Amino acid sequence: MINFKENLILENDRVLLRPLEESDFHELLKFSTNEPELWTFSLMQATNAEELRNYIDTAIQNRQSELEYPFIVYDKLSGTFAGTTRFYSIQEKDKCLSIGYTWYGKAFQGTGLNKAVKYLLLQFTFETIGYERIEFRTDAENKKSIAALKSIGATEEGKLRSNGVKPDGSRRDSVVLSILRTEWSEIKTNQLAAYENNFNQ
């Protein structure tokens, strides 16, 4: 199970994940100020300083309530913070959780960073805490995110119709994808190869 009181560090040659902290506001503010389009498909916005503060505070409060475990993402290649991700919808009894609230600054997209991050999260979930299923949900219109999840081995299961409210008040359809522990061994081999190839380019 996840120990919410532990300051969990996940790390490989490319990336370091550590718990999100209040002080990270200053590291992430540049993305809210300069790249508001990052939250086009997000149900929770962080397009300005006030929204970002609320985004971080809510994530930290949810960790304290043992509902979510948020991370800040540090890209070792550039030596800078790149974005955030988290575990949420954690179901200890059923050994299932979701990975989401994942975003990176535009300069980090398409660099292999996401595969390195997902590898660490998948490895921890399946190998360290022994969960059986990881779920991902994304806006049905976010084709880039869906393609990225499929590229790491996630299987598209279907669509949840009108299951969320967008910031503009319109309804959102969400695509559900997943990876099972029984699939991890094969995916791990493919994931690691893809990560190493990208990192060594």
C-alpha cells in the first residue's frame, strides 16, 4: 500500500519524482503564466497564479487526506522542473489506482520524459506495492494524450459519456485506458527499450 506520510522518491537516469510541496509554486508558475494552453483538456485549471496555488494546495490536502499522492517532475537532462503527475482514485482493497493530473511544459513534450515518468510510476505500482490495475482517463478530444498512453502499452477500454464538466461549462466525454499487472512484464521490456533509445539519442 502507499504510505502517504512517506516522502516517496522515484528516480532513474532521466527523471526524478518527489512529493509536490507548497514551495513548488515558484517552480511551476512560469508554466501558468506563459503556457496556459497546457490545461486545455484539464478539468482543473492552473492558468494563472491563483489557480496554480489552488491546484497545488488541493493536491497537498488530498495527500494529507490519503486520497492522492502528487509529485513534481524534475527533468535531469535539462536540470529543471518540468511539470506534475499523481496517483489518485486509490483503491487499496481492489489493488487499483489511477495515474493522472499529468502535464509538462511544452519544451519537455516529445522528449521521452513522459515515458521515463510513466515507467517509474508503473514499476512502483506493480512491483513495489503489488497493485493489479492502473487506469488512465483523458478527454476524448485529446488525441495526443490517448496516443501517448497507447504508446506505453495502455489498452483503450471505452468511453465515459458526459462524465465531467469543462471549465467553459460544456460536458466532457472521457476515454478510459488501463494496464494490468499481468501485462507489465512485456510492457516493461518495451518501455525500457523505448526509454533507453530515446535517452541515448
